[in-house]
Amino acid sequence: MTQTTSTAGQTGQKPGGLRVSRVFSRPDVHPYDEVTWERRDVVQTNWKTGEVVFEQKDVEFPDFWSVNASTIVTTKYFRGALGTDQRESSLKQLIDRVVKKYSATGLAEGYFASPEDAEVFEQELTWMLVHQYFSFNSPVWFNVGTASPQQVSACFILSVDDSMESILNWYKEEGMIFKGGSGAGLNLSRIRSSKELLRSSGGTASGPVSFMRGADASAGTIKSGGATRRAAKMVVLDVDHPDIEEFVETKAREEDKIRALRDAGFDMDLGGRDITSVQYQNANNSVRVSDEFMQAVQDGTPFGLKARTTGEVIEEVDAKDLWGKIAKAAWECADPGMQYDGTINSWHTTPESGRINASNPCSEYMSLDNSSCNLASLNLLKFLRDDDSFDTELFTKAVELIITAMDISICFADFPTEAIGDTTRDYRQLGIGYANLGALLMALGKGYDSEGGRALAAAITSLMTGTAYRRSAEMAGVVGPYKGYARNAESHQRVIRKHGAANEALDNVAAIDTEVRRAAQHEWDKADVMGQANGFRNAQASVLAPTGTIGFMMDCDTTGIEPDFSLVKFKKLVGGGSMQMVNHTVERALTNLGYDATTRQSIVDYVAEKGNVVGAPGLREADYEVFDTAMGVRAIAPMGHVRMMAAVQPFLSGAISKTVNLPESATVEEIADVYMQGWKLGLKALAVYRDNCKVGQPLSSGNQGKDDNKSTTDQAKPEVRVEYRPRRRRLPKSRAGRTTSFSVAGAEGYMTTGAYSEGQLGEIFLKLGKQGSTLSGVMDAFSIAVSIGLQYGVPLESFVQKFTNLKFEPAGMTDDPDIRIAQSILDYVFRRLALDYLDFDERGELGIYTADERAHYVETGSYLSEEDEASLPESEQLKNDAGDDLKVDQAGAHQPSLIDAADVRPVEVESSDGHAPHTTTEMMEDIIGQAFDAPLCMTCGSKMRPSGSCYVCESCGSTSGCS
């Protein structure tokens, strides 16, 4: 394969167009004819319930595409009604629909020197897409080449001014973006605070937090009206806004409500029927902090909050105290995140056109108000040669082609608002990025949290963005710079030189880093020279997005900048079923680390059994770090994530979508330190999530609320609190029950249950293993714990939520026609209990159905027969549209707890250490000890996993909010 270079723009003169040389494709063979194609049946089932939710037979994909990738592309991206001739059925049709639109537009708009160059461009893109070298973002696959509006952008930023007209327009614009399945962010800091007066009446303003309620309700309504995932939105407030404390504590207060309502028996889980009674749940909140504020935090000095109308300081606060409130709120509920205003705007290429005030929902796109960005991501592992060197020339050529295509798309793209369309066409912001960094580093034997890992990641990111800007300058020499370039030329050139200087300052840890860094420096130098001659076609070039769905399309092991999630994964098999397997990168890493074949196999077998490398035979402890993952026994420390972000940030136009995960035991001070280090290390944005913070106890301190004027004797007195403690409701001496025999992967057992007179479950007994065995004893103790919890009023739904999807052996096929596959004994037991004792509405929210209900759904699109549905209360009747997921009116009545109001009595509790005792439900959750680390997929019922600041489903590709 001969590698040649494009000659466009080399002299700074405007040529007739870009010359495109073949690098990936061959002149005598079409890319489709180089691979073997096969026909498959794509059948998507609910992982929890087994019902068929999608089926398309005889679809065509290359034989090396995984079942998972072909399933996601078929269900997500093929257009046309199922069962009609208009339905796409081959990857060839999908790629042709998109790529031919790009090449035709590029030729018509003067990008290419000749039709032959346009044809080569088309075949080069086709080859890379077929071979999974990169992917455009989802809106491209959804819309390009169809009768739908040609929406190509996934990221949007809106704006709102201090007027009712602007605020109501914000609601409208945000709603239209949500309706289209995308998300948006905006900064509310222009809206005057609740401490300022209205011009017209002299009354007090409502403040931005009050208007957030309306926007939140709108987002929730649009979601329940037709979407299968929560609305994706980001709300930002500047740290010097007078309402900043109210903003910071808003979601933490709502979490307190959630805990109180859940303890009272209401269904407050994600998607629960009662969760809509709390507010502000549809947005990510972030505080935009200034360098001035951060310095005040360090110095312990006051900080002024400024009126929006006059700019004068109307209140001073203790910076450290406000910083503590931010960290405490994030400890309690993961909000707010951080956006570092000084760093963001110091790397801004177009400051003469306005400041950067906000971001998209995932915080990777940061640019002007009322703008958008389309994304594409490269699969880094594809550029690793057989000798484990990184192919810088091939990577450079790929970036050239992709960034050209991304810019061409703006020529034909449609936008949700006129203002967004105008700004995007005038500034042409792009967001090229990558996936599979975690897999690349592991394959090379480099730890994610290591100097070597960070050095290579930084060099690759630098090469990507430097090449993108150099190509942008070439395109400017052909079709002109972006419209806003002239007034921002000096600032844009300054930022280009800052990127180049950061590349020069990179430390080289290994030969591979040196090679990539040198290639990157070459690109930055060319970008600087050519940019001065031609200008740049694009105001921004790169971001690091979550790459959830498109990452699965490319068969990536890791998404975005994330490390590997786990060393063992489940792989779908042709014809259905799945198998558990150790990541292929593990053995490649062991080879790079010098282990022989016998030792490698022993380690792989150990990982397959244990899920981690700790104690693996023959593995040196010094090499453990190579196999550290996002979760599990060897989880990467929080600062390991922060340091990786800091390594690559200087080489991105935008920012990074990533959440730093912390253990449940993390303290407020640790979260404050993560946020502080993010500022010191030069990040643009940072979000955190403390495990189980959404359902854990609120932070309490005996010193809170202490009056400094009280005597020491008064302060030492024990605090007296009123706690409402439930009483145990025992079962009657004679009660109805049932015994169920079951088999999971050949392991047999018996479950006996007892119920109250009204039919509610009150006790369970599990018989497993021989009498007197350890397993038998453990199951007896577990049964007692669950039974006591049920009798104290812990809802059965809570147990089902916690124990379904637990994975451990034995796991596999069962003898139960309603539950064909179970991931463990407990997974089976609690799914069976849900079917036996929960009503349809409650089971539906958990995605658990009988075999008959699933069969009925396949035939009619509804889980209930017409007679059963008609018997439901009107407010809870299901929608029968075949394309809809299960949707039940969220205003349904609350299912009463086993405990009546008369059973609850106030108890005075002396607290010598200032910590309130557990409520009964919280004590039971401590016994359960299972953190709810990710939601279930609203489309197929599978457990989702983190991807950036969102969640993504490995089974079907659905996301929790990020496109």
C-alpha cells in the first residue's frame, strides 16, 4: 500500500482544489470487494426478560464485524420501515448513503480538484468505515442521505438573556433539541439574581434557579412523551452570581427528599413512578469558577458576588466556605461539576466574537453561545502495527480525510435554530476525537495511570489535533477560512502556537512516544505556517467525546479516554447466546511484557476465573498496573483519571467528557482536592461520582449549626433528635405460601415463600446445598435477613432492584419458562419473586415480564391483552404503539407500604458523636451491600455502564443522554 501526500495548500496559494491520494483503498478493487460479506439475522431481546424487542433477518455485514456491532448498526442506524423495501439491510447501503452525500457535496462546493479526487476521497472513507478505523457521530448515521433534516451535529450550546421573552425562547429551543434526540447546555448567569430588583415593577427577581424548575419540567415531559432516555442538558452558573449557593445546593436538597420519600416507601429509583415528584433531575449542573475565585479559596480570603445588572459586588462570601459547600453537594449527589473559566477562555480561538460561557451536556464541546459541533472518532487500536509501533503516517492520513469530511458536512447540514445554524456556518466548529485509548495502552503493556501511558496518550492527541488544524489551513487555502476568522486571526494563531509549545514540552518516556511527538511537532509547525498564509477553515478541531454507541460500532474495547472497564467481557455469538471471555488485549499485553506462552495462558485462565490479575501465577506484581481497570479489585485511583485528562487537555480544542469515579468511602475533602487539582493541572472541566451517592446517607456532622456563642458545656451536651422508626409487622401464625423448585445451570434448589393475608410477600426460605454445608448456612442467614427486611417494610421492589443482575456462578439456563437465563441464583430468585408478588405496573418498571406477556408484545407491540389493559386505571394504561417502550403514567398512586402510619412512633435518640442512626431501610441496604452503580437500559433492559459522564448499553448501544 503506497502512502502519498495531498498537495493542496502547500504554498499558501489557492489551488483548484484538494488532491486526494490513495492510502487505504486500491485503484483496481472497490473497498467492498476486498472483504468477505455474510448474511445474519439480527434479533434483539431484553436481557432481563427474554422478550424479542427487535428483529430483522438477512442483514449483510463483513464477516469480521462482531454480532454486537452488527446488531447496534442494524437497530440504531438502518433507515426505513421494517418489513418494507425501503428498509436498509446492508452496511453497504448505510455507508453509501452517507459517504456519497459527502463526496458529492465536496465536489459541488469546490473542495476537490477533480471528480477523480472526489471518487478517491469517497473510496478512502468507505474503506476506513468498513474496516472500523473511525466513525461519524450518531446524527450523521441517523439523518444524512435521508428525507429527514440533514442534522449532523450532536453537541449544542444555547444562550439566555435577562428577559422573559428570552427565557421562554430557551424553553422552546431546548425542547426542540430534546425532541430530536440531542442535548444542549447553557449558562444562566445573565439572568439577574433573586437579590436584585426588577426594572419594571421594582419587585424582587425570581432568579435563575426558579426558571430551572420550568426547564426541568419541560425536559421531563418531553422525555416521557416519546423518548426512551432522559433529556441531556447542562446548566452552568458563574461562581460570582449572587444565587450561586442556592444553585450549588439545589440538587443536594432534592436528594434529601428522595431519601426521605424512599424511606417512607415511595418508589424513588431511576425511572420509578414517584421520582417525578422531585425537581432538577434532568440536568447536569456545573459551576463556572474563575481563577480569581480559586485563588481566594487557596488564600482563604473573601470573594465578591456581583449584581447581574450593574456588575457591582452586592455580597461577600468566604471563598473557602463556598468551596466546601460545592464539594459537599458533589459528595451528596455528584452535582455540581466544575468548569474552569480561566483555562477555557485562555485557549479560546475566537474571543473577539464572544466568550465561551457554557458547554454541551457532556462538557467536551466548549465554544460560542448558539453554536453546535459535529463529532467523529478514530479507533486507535487500528493504528498499532504488528510490531507494536504506532503508525503515525497512516494516522495522519486518516485524520486528513476525516476532518475534511466533517467540514464538508456543514455545507449541507440543517440546524434546530436559525441562530445555531448561522454561528456554526460562520465558525465551522469540529470535534474529531478517538476511542480505544485504554485498550491501546494495555496492549502495549503500559499502565493507564503511569508516566508511559500518559506520555503516549498526550503525543497521540497532539498529533491528531495538529494534523486537523494543518488540514484546516489547507482547506482554507481552497475554499476560504471560516467567516469569523479575520477578526480573530491573532487569537487563533496564538492558540495554535500554545498547542505547539505544549508539544515541545512533552516528556518522552519511550521510543514510541518520541516518534509520535516528533510527527506531531511537524504538524504543528506546518499548521502555524500555513495558517498564517491561508487562515483556518475551522475555529475548533478536536474534543474527546464519550463514543458510546459508535465505539461499539467500531468494536472498540474502551470508549473515549476511558480505561478498560473490566478484564472479562461477555461476547455475543451468532445465532444467539453469549460467552464470557478475557479481553484479547490482556494476552497482547503479556506478550509485550515478555511472558512466555505457557505463563500467558496460565494468567489468562486465572483472569477468566477471578476477573482480575491479583495473585495470577507467574505475573510480576510490578506489572499489575498494566491491567488496572475502571472498576474492580485493581480500580484506578481518582487522581489517575485526573492526571490522564491533564496530560491530553493541552492538545484539544475543546475538553473531555469524563467522570472521575470515587469509592463510597471518599470524603468531602477528597472531592474538594480532586476539583482543586483539576484547576491546578489545567483541565477545562471535571465531574465526579461517588459510588452510591445517589442513595447513601447525607453527610452529617456534630459541629454543623454550632453556635460559637454557646459555652463549651452547652456544646458538649448530647444532641437529641426525633427519628421515626418503623415496627416489625409479623406474619400470622397460619399463612399462605408456595414452594418453587428451580435449576440454574444444573444447580438445583427450592424456594418457599410466605405471604400476608392481603397477598404481600413477608418471608422467604432458600434451600441450596447439603444440610450443614457452608452454602446452606449462608442461604439460611440471607433468607432471614431478607425476611426481616420485608416485615419491617422494605419494599420487595427494592430487593428486586438490588439483587437482579448479580453475576456469579452458577449462571446460565434455567428450567423456568418465564426466566430462561439467569446470571446467578439470586438473579433468578428475585426475578421469580417479582413475577409472583409484584403487579404488572411494578414489574414493567423493572423490565420483568412473563413468557406470555413477551409473546404478546412480539405480536401486538403491547405486553397486555386488550382486556387486561382495559382493566387498568385510565392513568396507568399502556401506550400500544409498536415502536414505544413500556410507558406508564408517572402520576399513578403510590403502593402502600406494609407499615401503616400507626406503626410508626417518634423515638428520642441520644447521639454522642453527632451522627444520626440508620433508618431501618438504610440498615437493610447496609446488609445488602450492593451499590446501584448504573441504570438499566430503557430499550433492552441490560445493565448499562459508564461512558464519559453518561451511561451506555453494551447490548443495544442506547445511551442515557449523550449522542
